[in-house]
Amino acid sequence: MELSRSKIKYLLIIHHLCQEKGAARSVDIAIQLGVARPSVHRMLSSLAEGGFVHMEPGGAVTLTPEGKKAAEVCDRQYQRLYPFFLRELGLSAYDAEQSALAALSALPTVCIAALCERSRQLLSD
């Protein structure tokens, strides 16, 4: 399954909520994203069909092993790209976030790896 910008954003939020609380709830995801709960439910259904999340009857959402692996990779890459777009390119926080998410969802893996490495070099100087 291809991970779109929106799916990556959801995975990252679910990943962080699971780290903080052990599981995510659709209401918490909706609040963090500023979207309606039906939108969250549709995306969670799509992520569940793709094997990335497990939706429990009580409303808790957890990452599957595949989802956790994808979220951790995306999180590491996002943590490298966001500061690069923010500091090195001088983008606003919003534009840096959107650019990092767009890069993660659209660029080939080799390009993302090169950008992350270059970001590491520039920001460590």
C-alpha cells in the first residue's frame, strides 16, 4: 500500500499517541488533526485494510507490527526533514511540515535517504 501524505500524517499521530497513552482514540486523532470523526473513521478503516492499524471494539486504535515499523521509519525521516525545511530553507512551520510530509509520500526512498543525510550534515555543523 502506498502511503499518501494523509496516511503518513495519521500514522505519525497514532504512533505518538500510542507512545504516550498505549493506544490512540479516534477523538484524540480528530482533535490533533482538526478534522471530523467520520473523516478519521474513514482513514482508520483504510489503514486497517492496509494492515497498518488494528481497531479494537472499545474504540482504541493500535499499530500493527507493520504499522509500527512504517511509523518509526516515517518518524525518523520526518525528524530529519522538518528542521531542514524549517531552518535551512527558511520555510514557515506549516510549510516545513507539509513539505516534509510531501517528500515522504512522493520521493523515492533513495532520495529521502540522501535528503536526510544532507540534513544531518547541515544541521550538525
